Amino acid sequence: MHFRPHPTHARSTRRLALALLLATLLSFAVAFFLSDGTGSSPRDLALVSAALVLGTLCLAAFILRGYLCRCATCGRWLAKQEKVDTDLSTRRFVCEHCQIVWDSQVRLGT
């Protein structure tokens, strides 16, 4: 297997993470301001529920994006990660089809 740094994963992950985080915060803020606690109408409750569901879905997508990577050569989605022994390392995704181990260049915390 060849080891290569992924050309775009870190940049695209940061952009998507920022967009999803903003969408999550915005939907939770909308839900907070719509629920005034004074016995709202069914329409308001539906809007609050929809905003909370949207925020939860954005948060789930934000978390899952860190565990997925697209192979830069064949375009397949990769979810299999190589085990790394060091504490502060990056995620590495294995493409069995291309025989490449992609270093995502996204730093992991301890």
C-alpha cells in the first residue's frame, strides 16, 4: 500500500464543518426564539420541532463527516480507517481499490 496525503480532505472538512455548525446553531436559535412558553399554536410547535430536527440532523452530519473520506483517485467513499499508534495523529483512510492509505491531515485530539 502507498501512503499519500489527501489533497483536499482537510480543507473541505473544515468548510463543511463550519457550514453545518452554523446551520445547527441557527436552527437551535430559531427553535429557542419560537418557543416562548406561552402555549404556542400548533403551527409554532411544528416550526420549533422542524427546527430542532434540522439542527439535530446537521449536528449528526457534522460528526459523521469526520469519519468519511472520498478517495482522490477513484472517488469512492472511504470509511475504513487505519489504526495509528500515536496519540496525536491524523485520520488515515484505506482505499482497497487503489491500494492507497490517505492521510486526511485533520488532526485528532487526545
